[in-house]
Amino acid sequence: MRSVAEENLPVTVGDLRDFPKDPIACMRALHEEHGAIAALQDEESGQRVTFVFSPEHNKTVLSDAKRFQSRFFTLRGSKRSSQRRVTSGLLSMNGDQHRRHRRMVKTPFSKPVLPDYQPAISGLVRELLDSWSVGDVRDIHHEMNSFMLRVTSAILFGLDDPDLAFETGHLIDEWVHKNHEVGVTAFIADTDISAQYDNLLDMAKQLEHNVTTMLQRRRQSKPGPDVLSLLIQARDAQGSISSEELIGHVALLFGAAHLTTAHSLTWTLLLLAQHPSVMADVFEEIDSGIDADLPTQEQTERLPLMEKAIKESMRCLPASSYSQRITAEPVELGPLTLGCGSPVVFSQYITHHRSDLFKAPDEFRPGRWEWISPGPYEYLPFGSGPRMCLGAGMAMTILKTTLPAILKKFRVSMVPGSRVDARVISTMLGPTTPVPMLLSEPDGKFEAQPISGTVLDLVDFHEMPTADEASQAA
């Protein structure tokens, strides 16, 4: 890649396909070279993607929903296609349509409704823990993905159909990834990309079929304390949500709730296991603050160290590492002039790792939350502004219920010598390898273990011993 120095602009010329290959490495390089704002220009097509890396620019982009609009799905398909219908949720809506649907969709995620989901969440946490035993080695990445598929199914659909839920969850995962891969390079002539687009349309057809089946089953059953029941019943002065709109909302909600929360659960357990001094304090708080095997909702609100660890985990390794907006009109953004339809990327990961905002930003330090109070455009794991994630409260409820329950019943530790790789796929930062953990009695004997992998490029595991140090200690 090379800079456009002669224009005195923060623009780097290169291959846009480098961005989806390794988004964090690409954004780090752009931020290091240009600072708060940068653009990557494709050498062949001339297409530009603009990146903002500061709270000030984050605010400009995220607070102005009129000029910077959402178009999460670049490829919508033809008007009558399955791809068009399954991409018709909130992330594809703007203006009055978005405001109307957000008002109706937010009700199932509002604070007064969240306690209604607690029995389902607690029951599934208990089911998870009952399937584990002391001495097991579990791939926590796989376990948390599977667990969140069950939780998402129960909360969204209120039905017990694990086969369809798992099939749909995996399909949504692949479909979202494919949307991103094809969408980022859609303007580049490539026969392989054309084949991927055809595959994307086929996946959308299967996804629509699965979601339609779930909708039909829910309509035929008695309304319950689940999101879909509330969405089916939702009405305003203009009427109810159409079946086509429900399909789009459900596909989005299922994918978002499943993947991001699963990654946050995995990353928090990994970070705690590899920081024994933090884990010891969190365990003491949990052990003394929870009477039974599962915390009540009231008890989860009285675990401040646990909450700080969760917040710090989402700062260090935000499950949503970046997102984007599209300009709806010509815009002046810093020194750059953007035409209508220009993509603008903002990054939670880069913002969270700015040393001027967070001291020792690459270190996991939950104690920092005793004295810091970052603004909404400095710390934004759930986004910010008028399009902030509706499920933030739901995600925190799941995290604050599940993690204390796991840590009260088991001491979790990484298997020595494990390799843990991390990568951003379709905006989400998650493991791409197993995360093997040994389950032991909760005896408070916490030790970090030597591990390798690309996750070490993202976080400084300063309490982790080297392999030689661990061998000598043994």
C-alpha cells in the first residue's frame, strides 16, 4: 500500500480486498499512518472506503442518521428475492421507516420486559452446567456458541426445536459472513465473486424457509414471554409489522444475539483465566455474593467486579469490532470530501485501543473502571447514537447471569500450550480455533497458562508465563 502524499490527504492506495482479509491489521496500519481519519483507495477500481478512528468523528458519523445512513447489507437482491426479504430488517431501514420499526421492535428489549426472560436464561445456564463435569476439557468457543443458539431460540421463539434452531443459527452465521465477503468486493470484476453471489442467494432462500417455518409455528402456538410473540402483537397507528418485515427482523435479531454474545462470553472467560489476580477478586465476590448455584437477577446487580470485568472484556476484545454507514449526500468529513453513497467505517476496536483514551489500552485491567467514565463515542461496544444496539440490555443480562454461574461451579483454566487465533469476520471479532479449558473444582487456585496464537496480537497477556517458565514452575 502507498499513500497519496502528493494530494496531502490521508489516503492510502492499495487493494480493498486486504480489508476483509484482516480488518484489524488493515485499520491499525491506516490509523498508525494517518491518525483520526483515513481512506483506503483501491488501486484498480479507484473505489474508496473512509475510516474514522476518533470519538469526535465517531460522533459525527453515528449521531447524524440523516447524512450517514445504515446499509449493513450491500447486496439486497432483486425486489422479489429471498435475499431482499431476509435483509429487510432494521439494519436496512432509514428515516421514518427506521424510527417507526425501531419503536415497535425495541419493546421486547426494554428494561421492564427483561425480567420475563430470566427464567428461560437461568434454566439454560443450569442445563449447560449440568452437562459439564470436573476434569472435563471443553472447547469454550464451541460451548458458548451452542449455548447462545439455545438461549437465542428460547428468548426469540419460545419454542423447543433445537435441530431447527441450530440449523438456522449456523445458516445465519454463514449467510452474514457471505454477505460481508461478497459485499465488500462487489464492485471488483471477479468470476469467483460472481459464484459467491449465487451461493449467497441460495443461502438466503434456505434461510427464508427456516425463518418462515419458525414464524408459522409461533403463530400457531399460544403467545408466550418471547420476542417473536411481542413482535407479532406489536402495532402502532399505521398497523402491525408485516410477515416480510418480520422475516427480516428475525434473521437480524437471531444472528446478532447469537454471535456477539457468544463471543463476549468466550473472550471474558479467556481473559479472566489468563489474569489470575483479577479472577481471584471476581471469584471471591461471586462466592460470597451468590447463595445458590445460579445468581438471581438482584444478585447480578450486586457484583460490581464481575460487571467491570465484562465491560473491560468488551473494551479489549469487542465482539463487534467495526461497522459502517453510507453517506446519503455529499459530505465533508475532516479533510476528505465524500460523495453520495460513500462507505464510512467506524471501529470499536481501534477506538477502544487508543492510548489517549485508555491507559495501557492493550492490557486487560478491569480496575480502570473504578475511575474512568468514557463518553458514548469513546466506549461503544454496542454502538452509539440513534441506532445503538437494541439488545444491549439483553446481552448484559445474559453475560451477568451466565458468567458468575460458571465461575461459582468451576475453576476454568486454559490448557497449556493451546493456540487461540482470533479474526474479524463480517464485523465480528471471534475465535477461529478451539478455546480449550480445563474444568476444575472451584478451589481458588488460579494460574495463567502459556498459550499462543493471533489473540496475543490483540491483547497483552501480561500475567501469562512463557512455556519455559511454566515448565520450571511445574
